[in-house]
Amino acid sequence: MLVPALQPVFRTFPITSDQWWLVLGLSALVIPAVEIAKAFDRRRLAARGAPLGPAPSVRL
């Protein structure tokens, strides 16, 4: 959200619609990239004979 009164404080500026499309396009590439990486990992683990069940949950 752009708040004009806070622009000098945070040194922000409005971006053009072309810049928004670039941001949306690049951010949309993250999901396919992660899915491709996961597919390669699954293939690598299958070649080793590792079980392909769900990943163990991690507790923080």
C-alpha cells in the first residue's frame, strides 16, 4: 500500500504498471521452479532406492 505521507520516511515511490507486471511475472515463476526442483530430488532419491513417502514434519 502506498501512503504518500510516508514516502519521504521510507524513501518509497510509486511503480508503473509495467513494473508491477514484471514483479508478478517473476514471483509467479517461484512455484514452478520449486516444483521442478522437488521433482529432480524425488527422481534422485528414487534412483538411490530411498523411500518416497511424505517428508517428516519439523517441529520448531
